[in-house]
Amino acid sequence: MSRNPTHATQQATTQPPSLEQLYQQAIEAAGAVAYALDYQSDTYTFMSAGIAALTGYSREEMTPALWRSLQEEVVLGDIAAGHSLEEARQLARVGEIQRWQGDYLIKTRRGEQRWVTNTAIISGDEDGRAYSIGILIDITERKATESVLARQAADFQETTHFLDTIVDNLPVMLFVKDAEELRFVRWNRGAEEITGFAEERMLGKNDYDFFPPQEADHFTAHDRQVLTSGEPLDIPIEPIETRDQGKRFLFTRKVPVYDETGQAKYLLGISEDITEQEQARTEREALEERYRQAIEAAGAVAYALDYETDTYTFISAGIEAMTGYSAAEITPSIWRSLHRETIVGEEAAGLTLAEARHKARAGRLRRWQGDYRIETRSGRSRWINNAAVILPGENGESARSIGILIDITDRKEAEQALVQQAAELQALNRRLTRQGWDDFLMAEPAEKQVLFDFPTEERPEPSSPAAHGILSQPLAVRGEPIGRLLVNEPQESTEEAALIMAEVAERLSNHLDNLRLTRQTESALARIEDQAQRLTHLSNFGAALNATTQLAEIIDLLATQAPDIIAHDQIVLALFNRSRTTLDLFTIHESQDGHHTTQTVPLGGTLLGDVVQTGQLEHFFDLPASDYADRHIFAAQDIYETVVAPLIAGGMTSGAISFGRRKTSPFEHQDEILVQQIASLLASAIESQRLLAQAQARAERESRVRAAVDRVRQATDQEDILRVAREELSRMLGASQAVVQLKE
């Protein structure tokens, strides 16, 4: 029987594939290359066609030697890990290794680099021939992904470390709590320094583990408020009991931190220690209150006027006794409505009230002084003196003024009475002058003569015999003799002459007494006026001190404004140096137009040092003869006496102030009071400058750190982050170079 070839072919093609064919198809479908390697002959007994796509060489071309020549890098794994490539191959040939796994970086025929993983089983036959059967898979994309991920992981780790370093070195307290139980998961070094609790103790704990229950309740309530509302919360002042520093005050900001689902996962808190600022604020308010009390005790009213809103931002309660309107009722418009007469002085002297106000608001006046006659709420007329310092705004125009009002009604009435009395006395004086007597005698018979005085050598004593022919009349005031009136050889009868003498003597005595009283009144009024002007200058001096920011400005104010408060020939400002063992002296010579010299003296054995150490005001005399080590400072200017007051603010002594005079006019008790007040104002200004400098330095440091962190956060890769970090650290620390070393 003959066969049909076609039929036979069809039968062959319809036979099912073998298991080997199925494995090969599955491997090739997975993009893998199967091979079989004979170690003894170093030949491939089988290689699938996919090798061409993998290497660029066909399976006919590919040999083990060619394969090895394509390899640029080999990373062995599994059993071969830890061996060199040659060691592993030798172990495989002798049957010591039964599995082979390795990743190969090869260069294809076209010069491309690819990563290929090689997985094989190594076995031997009965004749001892070793061979391996394995598959090659292209893992280039996986390797690239792994490389990117590894680089990103390293970058992330480095960035995290860098940011952790910054966070730990921030000059503020930073903490993070989990949102569920409010337990601490982050606690930076600033938090350790403020509270005294180390990070390892805080992590995993909550507020109740460290702080008093009342404080912990307060902290937790704010935490829950932030997490519930989803809004940041600023807490302007927050007391906290620390381990080593007692109670401190913090400014705290709390912010919720969300996960990718929008749920609050953490609570971030940042706290700044504002204890020093709070203490400075409290001391400043206390000083202002004492200053206001001192002004009110002097019968004055302090005020602060805002020009833009035309409102009093402050006016003391004494305004009610002065005007009849309470501090809550009085406004600038009501004050102006009370004016009945105004006399402006100092810089505005000679101007009308409208012109002076316009000039002041335009910023062309820095001081205001005026006397106002007002009509109070009850209809009473009063005279008020207004002395103020005008403070400029940002645009150069005046923004506000700070001043005091003093009731000078008694002074004005005394001045008016004095003017009237002076006129009356002047009229009486004219009658008692030589011309007045001549006019009186002209109306009498021409033969009458009156001599006002004898030449010195011819003046007789009334009780002597030579006094014959002389009329004598005693001058007396309220029974007390003050002198005698003598007339030589009167032509009138004795009785008529005696009457005239008695009348003239009485009027002359009264006039002399009135003149004495007038001079005493003038002297008293002058002292009152002088004291009022001193207080006004003291107020202006205090206001100017509050605006100073540097020690040089304080010295300039002492040189220019202190002479208006206390007459002196020398001022010595003594301040502690940093070691607080010596005093830096700034000597201002009144005779040298405010020029000052500087020098340093020891604390012990010196006049100024004694006052600093005792903290008490002292009045020293006869300085050139003293045995103090610093007497030469006073002797150089012939200073005979000095009043020295310590500079004390907030319980801390910063130095002393000395006012000296030559042996001309001594200091009075009122001068000592003014020196004490000047010392108090100086101490507060110096302490405020110190605290302001600290706050500015802290703010500058925080601003620089924030700016550096912002720049680092804007960096996009590791190299950029490290470069920016180096640059910012060099700039902030003023270093020539900064280096970031990374741990391998």
C-alpha cells in the first residue's frame, strides 16, 4: 500500500509539542534566554534564539568565551556570594556549587550597556562531566529603577539627617506629638535646653508625665483645639515649669500635620522663650507707672496724643481734677474747646496758635510749650502749662506727642498780683525819690530846704553834741527798727517838722518792707518756676532716653539736656564692663561743649565703686583732699563736691552717675532728688538697650536660620542641598569655608 505524503505531513504537524518545547516557548515568552553549558569543553550545548536580541550575537556566534568578554561588572549572589568570579567558576566546575546566581553588566554588539541576571543549576553526569542549565533575563530596567530608588533613598536619608541637624540646632523649642494620644515623637535640643528634659525621656510620654496637672491640662486643651479645628493656633504667652530654670514664659504656635488621606496625624509645636522680654515688659510698665505716679504726685497730668486719629492714647486720671472731665471723657477736641487764651513759647514763640499747630503737624517742631487759660467744666478759669515732645512718623511728619500738663493758676495769679504790686510800688517809689521830694518842696515856701543825706565825713551821730539842729526819726517795721531818717537844720517849726518826718519815715519804712516782701515773693516764684522747668526738662529727657538705641546717644543726651535739669561742671557716667570687676568711665566736661573722655578704673577703692557696691546715693565734699583712687578724675576739673547715684533697674546695678561742681554754689537737697531721678531713667534706658540688643540678636539669628532652611528646602537634589548648606553656613558664621562630610 502506498502512502500519501501530504497526509503523513498533516499527521506530523498535528502532533502535540513536547514538554521541552513548551518550556522553551514559556521562557522565550517571558523574554528570557535558556542555555546549557558544558564546563569540560567550555561550549554551549544549547542556546535559545533570544540571545541575539539580548547581546546582538546569534546563538551560532555566541560562545562562553565571547560571553565572558562582554562582561564589564559581575555581582554574584546565592551560594557564590562572597567569592571572586574565578573562585566561583572553579568551585562550579568541581561540583562544589550546585546553584549559580549573578547579575552581569555587559556591553552588547552595538555598544549598549545592559544588566543581565544569570540563574542556573549546576550538576554532573556519570562520567564526572560538569554542566549547567540556566536562563538569562534582561534586568536593565529593574537595575535602573533600583539605582534611582537607592539614590533617592540616600538623598532622602541625607536630607533627613541635614534637616534633623538644623531642627536640633534651631534656637527655639520644637516638638511633635502623635494626634491620637498626644505622646511626644520629636523633641529637639532647644526643647531640652528650655525645659531641662532630655529627648530620650520625653519620647513616648505625654505632658502629664512631666508637668503639673494644671499646666498639662492647659497644653492638652490647646492641642485638642488645634486638631479639632484644623487651624494653627498662636499662644502669645504660655507659662511652663522647667526642671532647672523655674517658671519660664513661651510664645507658642501649634499646627496640625496631615497624612495623605487628609487626617491629622501629628501636632507640631514651636515655642520661643520670651521670659526676658516678658520681664523687660513688666519692668517697663512698672517704671512707666512709677513715672506717672511721680508726675501725678507733682500735680501734673501725663498724656500721649495720636495726631492721625486725633485721640489720646493715654491721659492720666488727674485730668478730671484739672478740667472737670474724666480721662474717659476728655478728647483733644474737648480740650481745645476749653481754651480761652493761649501763649505759645520755645520753638513756636512768635507764631499764632494755628501757625504753631500747622508747623508741629508738618514735622518742623520737635518740642511744644504753651500756657493755656481754660474754662473748666464748672466754669472756673485756670492757667495750664503744656510741655511736650513731638515724635515723627515714617513719612517725616509728626505722628504723636508725649507731654505733661501742669496747673500754673497760682503762679499766673501771683505774677498778675506782682505786676500790680510792682506798679503800686513804682508809684510810691517815685514819690520817695529825690525828684518826688523836689516836687513836694516846690509846692511849699521857697525858704524850706530838705537835705536827703549828709556827706559821709559830715554826718553827725544823733546822740552826739554835734547833732544839734538835726531832726532824727527812726525807721521801723512792725515795731522792729530798720534804720533812721535824718534832716539837717529844718526851717519849719519843730512841731511841723516832726509831723512831716514821722509821716515820711512811716511811708519809707512801709515801702522798704514792701520791697523786701516783693523780693522774697519774686525769689519764691523764681524757685517754683525753676523747679517746674526742671521737671519739664526731666520729662523731656526721659522721653528722649526712651527713643535711644545706643550708649553714644545717651551720652549725647546727658551732654545736651542734663544742664537744663541740674547746674554742674562735670558729669561722670560709670558703667560695669563685661567682667563686672572694673568700671568704664565717660566724663563729660560742661566747659568743653559736651566733649567727653573715657577711661577705666577698678571697682574697689574708688568713690564711684563705693556707690555701685552700696547701691545708695552719696554726697561727697572736698574731693581733692580725699584718698579715693579716682580722685584725679575730679581734681582735673577742680571739682570740689559731687552727688553720685547708682544705676539700678530691675534689681540689677549697671553703674553710677556723678554730677560735680567746683567750689562755687553747693548742691541742695532738691538737686540730690533730681540726680536720683536721672539715675533711675538712665538705668532703665541702659537696661532696655541691653534687652533690645539681645532681642534683635535673637531675631537676626532666627531670621538667618529660617532663610538658610528655606534655601535648603528649595534645593532639588543632594548636590544642590549640600552646596546651599555650605554657602549658608559660611555666610551665617562668617567662615571662609564650610565642609559637609557624609558617612559612607
